[in-house]
Amino acid sequence: MNPTPQPPIMLYLPLAQRSNGFPWEVFQDTHRMGTFATQDECFRHALRLAKSIGRRMGRPVRLKIEGDDGSWETVNAFVPEGADA
């Protein structure tokens, strides 16, 4: 019998906070995992973080990225070997 797959870990990348010196942020749940001056730095950090957390926990990691219109897009950032996305 196969074990029940665990839900993916989610990292959130909200739109930049214009009033902040480091407007781009990465969150895991309510925990800020980094702040960045550019969106590119933010995405690179989120991908490195996803790989690190995913390997350590043996679980998939997804990014939820807020768009300009306020909608959220979900993308797979890390999938453990042998796991379904």
C-alpha cells in the first residue's frame, strides 16, 4: 500500500510593497523568508529555498505568485524524485 502523499509546501511571493526599501518578499505561511530590492532576486531566492526545503522535507514545493491584477498563479518549484507534481 502506498503512503498518502503529503501536501506540497507553499511559498508566497506577493506583489512588491512600494513603501518598503526591500519591496519584494518571500513567505512560507506567515513567516518572512527574505526581502529583496528586485523581483528577479526574489524569484531566484524562492527557487533556491524551494529546492532546499523540498529536499530536506522530501515534499513538493510550489510558489504562489501574485499578479498585477491581484490573482495568484501557482507553479511547481520542486518535485522530489519519484513523486508526482
